Amino acid sequence: MAVLLQQLLNGISLGSIYALLALGYTMVYGIINLINFAHGDVYMIGAYIGFIATALLGLGFIPALLLSMAISALLGMAIEKVAYRPLRNSSRIALLITAIGMSLLLEYTTMYIAGPDTRSFPTVLTNRQYSFMSGQVNISSMQLYILVISIMLMILLQFIVQRTKIGKAMRAVSMDKDAAQLMGINVDTTISATFAIGSALAGAAGILVGIYYNSIDPLMGITPGLKAFIAAVFGGIGSIPGAMVGGLLLGMIETLVSGYLNSNYRDAVAFVILIIILLIKPSGLLGKNTGEKV
Amino acid sequence: MAAMLELNDIHVFYGAIHAIQGISLTVREGEIVSLIGANGAGKSTTLNTICGLIRPKNGSITFMGNDITHLSPADIVKLGISQVPEGRRIFTNMTVLENLELGAYKRADKDGIRQDIEDVYKRFPRLKERQRQIAGTLSGGEQQMLAIGRALMARPRLLLMDEPSMGLAPILVKEIFEIIKEINNAGTTILLVEQNAHMALSIANRAYVLETGRIALEGPANELADNPQVQKAYLGG
Ligand SMILES: Nc1ncnc2c1ncn2[C@@H]1O[C@H](COP(=O)(O)OP(=O)(O)OP(=O)(O)O)[C@@H](O)[C@H]1O
Ligand SMILES: [Mg+2]
């Protein structure tokens, strides 16, 4: 029982990182039908910004988090404007290949500038352990930070999407671009805002992971990016609640598998889930049935 | 009366398809102008070109003295042109109220918006009862009313309507045409595209008949309704 609880706690922390990342995939897919393969690399850049902010500029955790989110947002907007917007009316495969190219560009530019080596974060947060059930269940303050910040960001996102003008515009553009334009909505601005928000969430995930695992490298975005993509498909690509649920579930399933079976199966599990979902319910847990997917 | 909208020798292409082949038309302030024509004649293309969704290859469009040929759809909405598009195109995943709010996207006057939502509800009481309902669950007639209400939320001076009677039962068709007259009486100029030529000619001041991208006939609506050519082709006799 205690072991299960411990695994679930760990799973939720990991899962909320996947959820933060999955949100960016799902929002971008919802609005321009693109699997943005460079998304995991925005997360990596977010981690590097966090590193620069804490190790070089000496900022505290919260200012570093905000800086990293802001710069990631700008990066996301720049990627959209430079790489994807000119191809908006091209074939989907052209877009997809561009996204992969953008991903490689970000990875190897970072490698060129920062070097290929793993870097370790300075300790910006005192990491305490909190024990429950006579020491059988532990939660670290870092896990609590991840959890609380992710939840706050997701609530904020829901608020933006459901209640604000730009959020309504995002939903309208996702649903019907021409009708949205007839309302006077500027489609370019709205798509830009979607990239900004999704990328800010990725940046937050990047710095949280950097601090949690205390190590970052230029290729760190590849695996979590893929996992988050799977989480988004699992929850139903295009669905915001789906990305949250998919991310949390994937995180929990992974930790349960590595806890009870074998940690070597951990990565395989995500892909097994992807295959099963694609075979049984391609629209995902909370998605609508809309036929073709990338 | 002054010309409110003027299309001057507009040509529109879809790739190699020459969909609009030199249309010139005028809508004067306060009028109801009908645009009728067979399927594929280019009626929707004309409206979407006015709204800036499609760019003409040649020709110019002026609205209240402004050249709007190259303006963005958002700027055109801001100048006072709204469209009730073909097939309604409401935002089906959003609530009735959210659809209306989106109609007022370019406006910043919160009180005015709230007042106009109430006015739309007064005109369409069924929308008020369903304001928190997801728009996709409305009946066809209710969706059409929502599409009209949403377009009115922009406070347009010129309202373009693309086949508002499509797919509605005869009694609802009558209701929709009554509403169009009311909107016009309240001061909004209307350019109406219709398959239902009989109704369209009965409420319009003037009309244009479109055939494969060209204007074949134009004139006062009652004269066109008496024209044997029009009767044969569009009025079923
Ligand atoms: N997106 C498009 N791509 C290519 N051709 C198009 C497109 N939209 C319309 N067309 C063509 O342009 C011509 C005019 O179409 P349009 O939709 O304007 O006709 P319409 O008069 O509104 O017809 P309907 O009464 O059926 O709505 C048609 O030949 C149509 O096939
Ligand atoms: Mg049409």
C-alpha cells in the first residue's frame, strides 16, 4: 500500500511535467493541425535559460522560472513566424518535415553554443523530504514545487482559454478559421499567441526538470518531447483536458511499471500505449472522432 | 441615395478557375439588394471577396468611400461589414453566449455589448433560454438565428447574408425573411444571397442575377420578378 502510494506520488510529479509539455502539442495541433516536433526542444531551451538565470545571473527560482517562460514564449512565436507561417497553405508533410528540421536546428545550435556536455544546476531550492506513514512514503519539496506550479499553470491556462478574449479567439480559430475571420479575429496573431502560451508552458517544464534532476543537456528534449506527444495522443490530440489527463496517466503508468515490473520497460510502455490507442481509439480518451491524424 | 458598397469589375480566381469574371455592383444605403443565381454561379465567392476572405485578382471594392480591396477581414469588420455565412458556420463547440460575444470581437464597449446581447435575445427569445447551451446542439433554425444574432453583434452598417433560408422548413423561411425586413427597417443595409428567388425578390429593392461569374441581369426587384427570363430560370415558371 505504502509502496503504491509512493509510486503514485512520483508518477504524478513526472506526469505533470508530461502534461505541461503535452498541452503545447495539443494546442498547436488544435489550431494548425501540426505536430510541432520542435516542442521538446523549446523545453530544452527553457531549461538552459533557467540555467543561465540561476547559475550565471544568480536569480532566484521564481524570477528564473518567469524569465524562462517569457523567453520560451518568444522563441515559440519566432519558430511559428519563421518556419511554419510561410508554409500555412502547403501540404502537411512539408510542415512536418520543417518541424523536424527546426528541432534539429535548435538541438545542434544549442550544442554548438553551450557544448554537448551535461551541465548541473546550482541548488536554488532547499530540498526537504516530507515523510508520511512512518517514513514509508516520502515527498520532496521539489516534487511539491513541480506539482503546485504545474497545477497553477494549468488552472491559469484553463482561465485564459475559457474566459479571456484571446482564449475565445484561439478556440474560434481552432474550430473554423474563416468564420473566425468574419468575426474580426486576426488569425496570425491568434496562432502566434497559441505558440507563445504552449512554449511558455514547455519552458516552465524545462526549468522544473532541470532543477529536479539537476542536469541538462542539448538533447534532453527528445525523449520527454516524444513522451508528451504520446500523452497528448493518449488524452486526445487537440483536447486541452485530454493533454492534462494523458500526461498525468502516462507519468503514473510509467512509474508503476518501473516500480513493479522493471525500469527497463519504462520507455517501452509509452510506445505500447501509443500503439494500443492508435489501434483502438485513435481519437484518444477525451478527443472527438475526427478521422485522419498525422 | 449614396452608394454604400461598390464593386468595380471584380475578377476572382481559384487556381485556374475563373470564378468571378468582372462583376460590378452597387448597394445603396438603406437598401435590401438580392443576389440570385444557380449553384456555382459565384454568389458566395462574391460575398467572401467583399469580406476580404478571398482576394480579387483585378477590380476594386469601395465601402463608404474607403477602398477596402486590400484590407484584412478584421479591418473590414471594423468598418461595418458583417456576414452571415453560408451554412451558418457557428462555433459549434461553444455556448450560444460565447458565439454572440465573438460576434462583438472588434468592439470594446462592454456596456454596449451587453445591451446588444439583450437586444439579440429580445429578437430571438429561444436563444436566451439556451444561452449556456453548446451551440452545436441547437436546431437548424436556432442555429440560423444564432448566426444572424452573432453577425448583428458587430453592429454592422452592411449585413451580407448567404442563403439564410437554406435547409429551413417553410414556416421558418417566412420568419427569417420577416427578420431580415426588421433588421433592414432598423437601419442596416442588406445584401442578400438566396436560392429562394421568389422570397428574395419579394423583399428586395433591387436585385442582380448572377450566371457563371457574370451579372446577367439587374434592376428593381419587382421588374426582375416579372421578367420572363427570370421567371423561367429561377421562379419555376
Ligand atoms: N475553395 C474553392 N476552390 C476552388 N473552387 C472553388 C472554391 N470555392 C468555390 N469554387 C468554385 O467557384 C465557383 C463559384 O462558387 P460559389 O461557392 O461562389 O458559388 P455559389 O453561387 O455560392 O453556389 P451555391 O449556390 O451552390 O452556394 C464554383 O464553380 C465553385 O466550384
Ligand atoms: Mg454559395
